[in-house]
Amino acid sequence: MTTYPADVWEPSSDRHTASGALYSEAARDHLWMHFTRHSTFEDHGDGGLGHSVPIIVRGEGHRIWDDRGQEYIDGLAGLFVTNVGHGRTEIADAMAAQARELAFFPLWSYAHPRAIELAERLANLAPDGLNRVFFTTGGGEAVESAWKLAKQYFKLIGKPTKHKVISRSIAYHGTPHGALSLTGIPPARTPFEPLVPGAFKVPNTNFYRAPEHLREDEKAFGIWAADRIEEAIEMEGADSVAAVFLEPVQNSGGCFPPPPGYFQRVREICDRHDVLLVSDETICAFGRIGSIFACDDFGYVPDIITSAKAVTSGYAPLGFMLAHDRLFEPFRSGMTYFPHGYTWGGHPVSCAAAMANLDIFEAEGLTDHVKANAGAFRSTLERLLDLPIVGDVRGAGYFYGIELVKDRATRETFDDEESERLLRGYLSKALFDAGMYCRADDRGDPVIQLAPPLTIGQAEFDDIEQRLRSVLVDAPNHI
């Protein structure tokens, strides 16, 4: 077992680098990291540790530092999470005060003030009619809760055969078995099959990869994509379909925004077939696109919103399902209840963090800041289109994907081996070496994803573009 001194992070200490190596060794030997190839860090018999585990030790604003003192731009807000930035002492102070007052109490037939206050605040921020908040600890749990609610709701109103769900190709909705069934990424699903039955996939809204006859008309493409949802409902039978789960801007695959009219058509389809529309805003809520809830940015009212991550800006784990009043109606009387819950859902310290986080949003006008600067962020990133390897820049708000291509004229993408060399063999390390923490992803076609803290402006946009350019200009030499 590796041990290390308690004060290893003392700046400029001679022990700093050595102790950082001990941390890396301990991580290699004991820490099971998430979605991580541990072979990268294994000892290959030469007495070394392979690549050392990156150890991030501090954050301030939109920057983070590793154990060597190296500074990076946090271009992914942790994991689409720290929307107000790192180092917010007001959130830490609120959490400490709550822990001193009431460190924990569950929401099982009891309540506590912070959960009540936060539920009321979220309901007031949500579209009209979405007034009932069910707390979880993360986004996958919120999605799981929404599917379970949809099933039980239809049973309670006399439509017990409505249990199936529809989601989109390549979409990611979480790792619990139900949420994973909704997820449209085969490599994420196949190791854990059989999954929950009844989940069906339709095309996503990747306009860059639209059918050729629709590539010149974004609105027509959006209607086409929405109509595939109705086609799936009719194929399965409307009396068997309970809900459609959609992200406002789909994350996996590289930030697919909805074409004009898409969500309005989906809303019509769901209403026509008595199917619930679930807006999975685990990433897109809390200013990522602009508004507190991204459904407001795109002009639709869902039946359920699921969210997590930036509700606390990552200072404590918290997620929630926000349901329309009509879905709660069957639970108002008699012996009916929702037999579902989590020990940590609505944790008092997490709710205190969320309240302080929302106070920052209001005091600093962060949603207005994003709306005012989103166009500049896009135009700055679009400068990269002069590089032959950059095929598309897409997204909304402070949430963008940069798709990389082998041939921009034909939109030819990379095969699996080329993608492996490009993303894992070159880009991941090169971006980090350039002081840029972001995501190089190939769950669809190869992309670089950006979702920085919402506090940044033009100076930081320029810095991000320059760091990306310094890496991408040499990328074709590493395929």
C-alpha cells in the first residue's frame, strides 16, 4: 500500500513532485477510475509506471492545477458541471453551515427546510405546470425515476400497456440499467446486456450527417427527424409507448442542437399519441444553453425535466426529476404512492449548495451573460474551420462540438484505427500538454467537446481557440 505525507500539496515544496508520484502510484494500485483504460497506467515490466495518472489538486474560476503546478483551462467545467466556476467559497460556506445545523436527513415521509426551499425555487424557475420535484443524487437516477414514473402513471390512469420508451441514436442518458437501455451507444450497452426491455431508438439531429437530400434545409431535416419519432410510436403501437426522452442539445456524438421547429413537432406528436415528453437536461440546464432550463431556450414545455450536475455546480452531488402537476395527480389521495427513492436524494448539504449556486446565478446574471456571449464563442471557434481537419463546429450557448474529418469536401470520417490513433494516441495528451482540459470523444464521429464555466468571455474564448489550434494544426501528422 502506498502512503504519502498529509502536506504534499504545499506550493514549491521539494516533496511536491515526489509525493505527486506517490499519489499517481496509489491511484494506479487502488483507485478504479470511471470510463478509464487502466492499461494506460500499468507497469509494463521496465520498472516504470507507464503514463502517470493526471492528478488535479486545485481549481479557481475557469482554471485548474495539477500536482506539478501546471495550469489548465477547464474547458469542460469538470464534466459539464462547474458552471459558476471553481473556488466559490460562498457555496462551501453554505455547505459547512448546513452540515453544522443538520448534516443528513432523508426525504422518506419527512422533509427538511433546504429540500423544501430548493423544490419551490426550481418549480418557480421551470415552465408553467412543472411543480413537483423528486430529488436524486445524479442524472442517471433522475432518468431512471422518470421512466418508472411514466410506467406507474399510465397504470394508475387505466393505460397499463404503455411502458415503452423512445430515445435517439448515440444519445447518452446514464448508467443505471433503465437509463442505459435508453442510451443509444452500443459499446456502452453490450457489456451489460440483457438490459431493460422496451427502449427503442430513432435518428438524432446531427445536421452535418443529415441525408443528402436534406442537407440544405435545416428545418426540413428537423421535421424529418421528428417524424421518425411518430413512425416509431406507430410501429410499436401508441397504446404501448409511455415516453420519449430527448436532450435539448444532444451531448454524445458532439453537441447536436435541435433544428428549427423540431421540438414543436415532437410536442405535437407526443400530445397526439398521449406520450410523455421528457427533457433530459442533465447537461443542458442551468445556463449551459442560456436559460435555467434549456426547454425555454427552444420554446417547448415537456411533461418531465430530468437534471443534475450544474444544479450545485458540482460542489455536492444532486439530481432531480421535475414533473408536471397532472403526473402527480394520481398520487394525491388514497393509498397510492411512488415506491421509489434514494437514501441521499435531496441531501441537506447538497440542497444548501444548490441554493447558494442559484444565488450566484442571480447575483451575477450568468444566464444573461451566456445569451450575450454565445455568438462570440461560436464565431471564435469557427475560426478553426480554416484547418483541413475541422469539418464542423456546432452547438449552442456555451456548449460546442468540433467534428474532425479526414476529408472536409466529402465529409469522410476516420476508421476505427485512425480514430484511435488520432484521439487517444495524440489528441488527449496533446490537448492536456497545451493546457486545455476538454473531451476528445469518438462515441459517434470524432469530436472535441467544449463546455467551459459560464463566467468566461472573449479573452478566454481567444485563449481556448489558440490552444486548440496549436494542437489541431499538427493532428493530421498523427493519424
